[in-house]
Amino acid sequence: MASQDAASFRAARDFLLAHSHDYAAAYAGFHWPDLDRFNWALDWFDPFAAGNPAPALHIVDEGSGETRRSFAELKTRSDQVANFLRGHGVQRGDRVLLMLGNVAPLWETMLAAMKLGAVVIPATTLLVHEDLLDRFERGRIKHVIAASDCASKFDGIPGDWTRITVGPPVAGWRSFADSNDAPASFTPDGDTGADDPLLLYFTSGTTAKPKLVLHSHRSYPVGSLSTMYWIGAREGDVHMNISSPGWAKHAWSCVFAPWNAGACVFVLNQPRFAARGLLDAMVKAKVTTFCAPPTVWRMLIQEDLSQWKPAIREIVGAGEPLNPEVIERVRAAWNVTVRDGYGQTETTCQIANPPGEAVVLGSMGRPMPGYRVRLLDLDGNDADEGEICLALDGERPCGLMRGYQQGAEIEPVEGDVYRTGDVAQRDATGRLAYVGRSDDVFKASGYRISPFELESALIEHPAVAEAAVVPSPDPVRQAVPKAFLSLVPGHAADAATARSILAHARAALAPYKRVRRIEFADLPKTISGKIRRVELRRAEARLREGTTRAPGEYWEEDFPDLKS
């Protein structure tokens, strides 16, 4: 690497890899690289990839073949794609909507856009026409690269924007396949500032209208050093992350973190999720590091995991806290512990259980190297329980977004702290335990209730696959905890199951935080898969305004043999 900035990045990366199992030394000694001009694709990926035959990307399409790319091949292909896009008018600072599934052109385009200095707006293929209209209106999109079968979703969207499809030809759209004829050597038009914009994410819909989160060439590529440390990936590893393109976690663990380490990204595309097929693919591909959200882990443990012997060394979970019961089931089968990690679209991994340390069940771990975490109460004072905040005085965390885009302006993150909106508790060892979103924590019978704690107890029942707890208005106790439940296949949503679950809750939880009401229902989720408790909370408040119950709803009072 020629530049001082690139050498600074390399030194920070090497330091974390050298201290991968010594958290105390890694946290105390790590400093974010001092960057001025930096383009991750040109200054890190290309020098690492040049002439490197090691596997960088392995995609398996279940039942229909596979795609492999070495680091050297991706360097060449991204150069070709960059030249192709430049030839079709993509310039520095232009907004490019990228709407692809897990196909090689997604990674090729991510690298190419970085080299050009363009701004990528990742988009899931699940978006509908109305979602796209919002992205065009607020994202100021000039170019679209989309899967051919998604092209019709753009019908009727006005403007002179570039149309490129990946897949079979589509009338009126250019073909991405033509990039194969572009020159294989790319020359940038100038330097890239470390704080130049790189990624613009529309959040997943936990708010009424998605926020626009702007990341730079510093914040996600370099900030992902903390994610690399948490995952525990090393050069030569095969890393698998279950995440859909279009969401920040895909960039975390399918692009920047593994390629910072020099690991191969492995992806399995399934027509429909099947746990057995996923487990078979993990074994065959010799996956060494693995990340999946809680929903996937809960489906995996429905299988007898001991039947599979993967080459797994490190496994992690993210998206929402993973329940202790699930962690124990995985550890019993594979003798490897799932390590929780916490972050947001606005950041990289902030808090996690680091490699090499014993995991305390119920804890989401410690601050990652480069992040200084404070817990602040409602008055802004440091406390052992409070909102998770990142200290911004002194060394600012590299992985924090540039800010929220508001119209043509960027609302920067200013002040002494960045507030996450999540609540945690700190124990005597400095570990943090997740309590819940500040909006989700509620009071019942005068006591403060954390939904996550109750949900963790509920899924220990063999019939419960997923649970979401919200307050149910009550004329005597102000509110009582109510659980919305989805069941494991083979269990009936009837009174007998309800009684069994309520009896389990009585035995597992203290009386003041016991679940008093349950309802069997499909859990509403954001498009990225997170449970929308806010929607359940509103629905429950509306329901209690009347006198009727919802179908599939049961109360403790329905079972007199359950003593209060």
C-alpha cells in the first residue's frame, strides 16, 4: 500500500487480528486509523486482491449451481463494472439504487461504485412500487441496477435515470452482461475523501417513514473493523452470514467485515428457507464462521443439530438478542457458543461478546474496540441501567454514520453522545444486558418490565417458536404483560396449549412480571425481519378499548386451576 492512510488502516486491522482473543489488550490498545483520503475498494481491497487466487466469494444456488470468485477475479470484474458504469454516465457523488439478490454482480457493483465515488442505495428485492417512489423522491436517484424480474416495479417512475438489469434482457433497459466487454483496468478520476458519502440506507420501517442513514468511506468500510473483531474471522476463513441484500447487516458481514479479514464470503440461496439444506451446505462448504439472526437460530434448533458436524469455529447472532435457551441448545450440539452482538444501521458492531471470553447467558457483551459506551438515565446521568449511548468527546467512533439525510441536507450527529434508543443494564463485570427499546419497556402493576426477559422465558416452552410481549391495558393493574406467540409446527393453537404456556410462565417468572394473557398470532415484522412490537402494542390498546377478545386469545382467568 502506497498511501499513509492505507497503511494506517492496515495497521489497525492487523492489531485487532493479532489480539483476536485478548479483549483487554484489544480494547485498551486499539485506535481508529487516522484517515484523510481513503477509498476502501482502491486502497485496501485492490492491493490485497491483486494476483490473489484465494476464494473471496462462493454462492450456491440450491438445486441450480454455484458461482465462485477469487479476490483477483473480483478486482478485475469490479474494474470492468466501474468502467462500464462510467460509460453509462455514473459519476462521483451520483446516487445508484442497487436492487439485487445474492448474485455476484451485487458484490462487483458495490466495489465498482466505491471506485467511482458513487453513492449506493441498497434495496431489497421485496420492495414494492410505492417504496421505490419514496426512494426516488427522497434519495435523489440517478441510476438503477436491478434484477430483471424486478424491472416492472419501476414502471411509471418518471425521470431520465439510467436503467440496467442483471439477468435476461428487458426492453428499455441496458444489460449488465455488457460489462464483460469493458476494459479490465480502471483509473479513478481523483482522490476520495474518507468522509465522502458511500452508502445511503433507508431504515427497515420501525418508524412511520424510513429514515435515511448516510455512511461514508470511513464509517462502514473502516468502521467494520469492530465487526470483524466480533465475528472472529481470519484470513482464509469461510464466513457465512444469513442476511438479505438491501439491509445494513448484509454490508456488515457479507462485504466489509469478512473482506477486511481476508475471508471468503459464502452464501446459500434457497427458494424457500429449509434448515436441513442450510446445515448440509454449511458442512459441505466448510464454513468456519457463521452469523444468523434469532429467527434463523430458532428454526435451526428445531432440527437435531448433533447430526451435523460443521467446521464452525466462531458463531454469532445479531438483529435482536438471542434467547439463552437457544444458545444452550446450539452449545450442547456443537460445543461452540453463539456470541451475541449489537449495533444499528447507524453504526457498526458497538457491543458484543468477544472471541475467547466466556459468554454469560443473557449478556450481549462488552463495548467493542473503538467504542466507548455510556448508559444514561432520563436525566442524562450515568447509571447502571439506561439508554445505550456512544461517547463522542475525544476519539469519535469511526463506525458512526455521518448523519441522517433530511431533504438536501445532512443532519450530523453532534454533541457529547449519540443516543441509540435502546436500554441496557451493566453488571459488576462491565458486561451489558439488553433490556429493550426505550419505547418497548413498560410498567405493569407498578413494576418496570423488559419484554426481552419475558420472551426469553416463553420460548423455553417446547411449543413456542417466537414471542413478542407488550403491555395489555388493565383497569386494576394499569397494564399486564401479554404475549403474542407463534408456535412450533405440530402444536395446536388451542386452550390446552395456552394453559400449558401460562403454567410455564408462572413457574419461570416472578409474580409481578408474569405473562397474564397470550394470543396465538402471526408476528408482524419489518421487511428486514424484526418484530414490530409497536404495531402489536397499538393493536392491543385498540382492542382493550372494547369488551371483546381477539380470536386465539387466552387469559390466566380462563384456567381456574392456575392459582394466582
